[in-house]
Amino acid sequence: MTAHTPKPLGDPISHYWLAVSMAKAAGVDLVAAMDEGKLTQQDWAGMVQRCRGCDWERDGGCSRWLSFQEDGGAVVPGSCVNQATFRELTLPE
């Protein structure tokens, strides 16, 4: 049996800001989503944690993609581990 070494997670502060930047690019107001009950503190913490383990950002993909985006209306690529959450938060009620 081979022991599997888990991959290290990225810096929490850096990935917090990457997730915030991705939300802004997608036009997601995280504070409003929390105020409206669409996003819990636990959901937000889970998003940052998933971001920390993302292979796309390990290769610099997220940061590169974000560097070409303006705030609001961007379609978050499927390479983002939080794409489904951002898509859900942009859907009209």
C-alpha cells in the first residue's frame, strides 16, 4: 500500500482575495448575498477553502484570467472550483 501525501493548501489570505476578485468579476455582491441569506458564513469559508486547494490557481490560471477581466458580468470559467456557486449567486430569483 502506498501512502498518499496530501497536496499543500495555498495561503488563506491570498485565496480569500482571489475568491473576492472572482466574485467581483462575475458581478456577485458577496455582502448582499450574505444579507439576503443566499450565502452563509460556512458557504463563504468553504469557497475560500476550495480555492486554496485549486490546481488551476497552482498553475496561475485564476490570476491570469482575472487580469483580463473587468468587474461585473464575467462568466466564471469551469476551471474555477467555485464556478457553480458564483453562477448560482448571479441567477435572478
